[in-house]
Amino acid sequence: MNYNLAKDVIQLLEQFDSENTNSQYTSDIEGFKTWVQHQQNKKTPAQKNIVWEGRENGRSPESVISTLLVHMNRYAKTYSKSAIAGSEFSTQEEFIYLITLKSFGNMTKTELIKKNIQDKPVGNLIINRLIKQNWVKQSDY
């Protein structure tokens, strides 16, 4: 058995006990594991090892994430146009609205528009196209 490892673990437990006086971490194995992870993160900051385009010019990680999200949206639109080409769908939103209804069941127009994070006028146009195609039915509750 590796007794040095056992000694190291005991020393870590002693350090955990002495540093956790304000009970920031629970006094069980889960709290200890969280504390060890936080200690490790202090030693090696994650951002220090990551390289991204423009970082040397002061570009922030948030800026990179924002740009990537915009690019993902554009790719999704391009791919969805290809996927619905030749079908009766006019836009990807029509398809997404149908998926939402299939997944969540009947709902009001407003609920459907909110679920799809759409402006109300645009959402109403989409719903009206779906009604016109007889893909959904409108009913009064």
C-alpha cells in the first residue's frame, strides 16, 4: 500500500478542517471534494491556458462566446433552409412551432410565441401560416 498517498490525504483533510471554519463547505465527503476542486482551480486558472483569436489585443471570452453564438445561429439557418427545401415549409420557424406544439401540447398563441422567444407580430404571422396550411387548428377555450 502507498502510505505516502494516505499521509497526503490526511494532510489535505487537516487543511480542509482548518480552513473550513466558517462552514463554507459541508463537513462530508462531498464538501471535501468540492474544496479540493476549488484548491486545484486556484492553482491553475482555466483562462490562463486557453488561447483564442484576438486575446492578445484584449478580446474578452464573452466577446468570443457571443460571436460563436451568432455564427451557430447563422449555420443553423443555412442548414435548416437546406433541410426544408422542397417541402411545404416556408421557414424553419414553422417547423419549430410545430415541434413545440408536439412537445408541449395545446397552448394559446401567446404561450406558443413566448415558448419560441419571438416577437408577437412575427409569431402571429407564423401561426397564421400554419393555420392556413391546416397543420394546426385554432380553437377558443
